[in-house]
Amino acid sequence: MGIFGRKPDLVKMEKKKDVQGLIKALRHKEYQVRIGATLSLGRLRDERSIEPLIETFNDQNWLVRVGAAEALGKIGKPSVEVLVQYLTHIFPTVRLGVAEALGKIGDKRAIKPLIGVYRKETSSPVKQGILKALEELGGKEAVNRALQT
């Protein structure tokens, strides 16, 4: 049964703002529960969940890692430095999720790392995601800087 006797009620936990319970759910045996927990934590935007969400970048399921990136993007500026570290993650879908999250946060400190990663990126969808994030962060000027080689 994993660390829970039964499947946790994530909707109820989110409604009660049970951040600790949702953090615990990040370790549930079922990946669907872990994904749901990342999304709930993102909606709650509680900074206490930053470290546990970072730990999920080591999860065996890439969807959980993408959910963590999205959640950190919703939490905002305290997550920028952490997310920048995962711009070079082994899985393109995670890199794309991280780029999208950085664009949503709106912190201009992410522009330079995004440009650097863009120039080395080989995945077309990730490159497009980075360009979108750069446009959100710095407009056409940031996009043009990325496209210059």
C-alpha cells in the first residue's frame, strides 16, 4: 500500500490547504497520486513545498517531474534559481516544462540562462518553449538575442 493505508484524497487535502499531507503524497507509490500532489501544491503556492517539489525531479516518472516544474512555476520567484538548474535535465519534456515555468514566473534573471540553453538545445519543441518563455520575460529583444549565434 505504499506509505498510505489507502489512496489520499488530494482534492480534500488541497481544499483544507494541507500542504504537509500533499508533500507526503509526493512519495506515494502510484505516480498518478504524485502528479496530482504536484499540481495541488502548485495551486496552493506555498513556499514550504519548494524543497519537496525539487526532490521530485528525481522521481522515476517524467510526468511527476513535469508536474513539479509546473508547480514551482506557480509558486514563483523563490523557485527561479532551482528551475534554472533543471533547464539541462536529461528529458526534453522536463526541460520544456521548466522553460514554460520560468516564462510564467516572469523573473528576468532567467533570460540569460534560457538564452544559453537555447543555443545548445537540440529538441525543436524545447527550443520553441524557450523562445516563448523568453518572449514572456523580455519581449522580442530577448528572443532576438537567443537567435543570434
